[in-house]
Amino acid sequence: MQKDQLRLTCLQNRNNLSQSQVEAESLKIANRCLGLPIWDGFFYHLFLSIPEKKEVDTSFLLTILQGKDKNVVLPRVKGKGHLEHTLLTDSTKLKISSLGIPEPVTGLSVSPETLDVIFVPMLCFDIVGNRLGYGGGYYDRFLSQCRPDAKKIGLSFFGPLTRISDIEETDIPLDGCVTPERYYAF
């Protein structure tokens, strides 16, 4: 299936979830992450969820990262198609951006090459690790700047599709994806 049609279908599937389903499934995803072999890193990049879009609620994962005393790095949109990355500290102030994304206002900038694990937002993924986002290319540009050994872990309420048919050369595949039911390694 082509990306444009998939986006509509995936958004509709996610919008059909109740708020209690989003919360319960997000907690399952966070707990499943505890069993992954990713906890020896130092810098973990985490997107903050947009509740109105019924994204995976990453607050549970944030609690786990903080409990493990990991350095958490948050994205902030910096111009069209580009992200800036900020270390989360006790003094970090968050603001809802014009895109509806909770973002750090200011803070210590972190280079993408520093990151060990990146939790990646998505609408869906396929059985070989290709992901589909909202279509702005923000994460593909960002992931191309990360070290090749940095783990790119998707978070999804739903299992994989057979195939996303119009993958481009600039699309960066995942190393794995966590769903409420299981972990998919690629």
C-alpha cells in the first residue's frame, strides 16, 4: 500500500482507540521495553506524545528512563524539516509548539552522534523495519545524523504491515519496534 493511503488508514485506526486503551497499551509498551537489551547506553532520545493524536504515551517510558538514571534527550522543531535535541534536566521548561508537540523551551543542546538509543514515533511499520511517520521527514533527517550503532526503536500500538510499498532512499529503517504484544527485531 502507498504511504498516503496508509497514513489515512493508520490515523483512523489510532483514532478509533479509546483514551483508556491508549493508556493501557502505552503502559504495556513501556513494560515490554524493560526486557530489551538497550539499557547499557547513556543518552536516550524520547519524543513526547501528542495526546490529541492518540500517540503512544511516552510518559511511562520517561519514568523508566529517569528511574534508571539515564540522560534523556528531547526533540524540538527547528525550522522546516529539522529537529534540535535538548537534554532534559530538572529545570527544563516545556511548551506546546504550534504543531501541538510538547517541546523544551531552552536547554543544553545534544548532538545526534551522542545518542545511544532513539525511541521513534510512527503511524505504522512493516515486517522489515520500514516506518511511516506523518510525512514531514523530520525523523529521517535526524536519524541519518545518528551513529550507525545507535539503536532506533519504534513504538506502535499495532503490529507490522506486510509491506510499505513506496520506500525512498532517504527513509531510515528501524532496528526494532515495540508493540503491546511483542518486540520485533530487524
